[in-house]
Amino acid sequence: MAIAEKALGPDHPDVAASLNNLGLLYREQEKYTEAEPLYRRALVIDEKVLGPDHPEVATSPNNLAELYGDHGKYGEAEPLYRQALQIAEKAFGPQHVIV
């Protein structure tokens, strides 16, 4: 991630992808407090660079929702899941199958 930030700049989509990947690793290790800011930063980068309706943006709110769901924070997870769903439906249509 540090290499990507240095080479591409802190607001590049590849940096956001690295943030999401590191967040996933932390979540698997149950390092939830470390994962949350990474997902949030990735979301900010993607929305800024790609726009709020780009399909790649859906990854960050979905990952953050998963993290909140792990903690039983369903009220915080639901709007993020809805955001990810709305982005995907707008990009691919409501009948698109996500595998």
C-alpha cells in the first residue's frame, strides 16, 4: 500500500483497493478497529475519483457493512448495504446476478 501511495498518489483507485484488501485482512484477524478506517478511507477515495455511482465504489460500503454486521451493529450496516445495492443495481440492472 505504501508503494502504491508513493507511486500513484494517495487518492488513486488502486490505493483504495489496497485499503480494502488490508481491511479484509484485519477483519479476518478480528482487528476491527484497524479495519474500519481503512474501509472508510477507501470509500472516500473511490467516490472522489470514480464518482458515487461507479460499480467499484460498492465494494467499500459493502465491506464496512460486513464489519458492522459482525458486531451486531445492524442499524449502521443496513444503509451501507443499501448504498452498495443501489450502486450495483444502477450499474448492472436489478436482475443482474452477482457471483
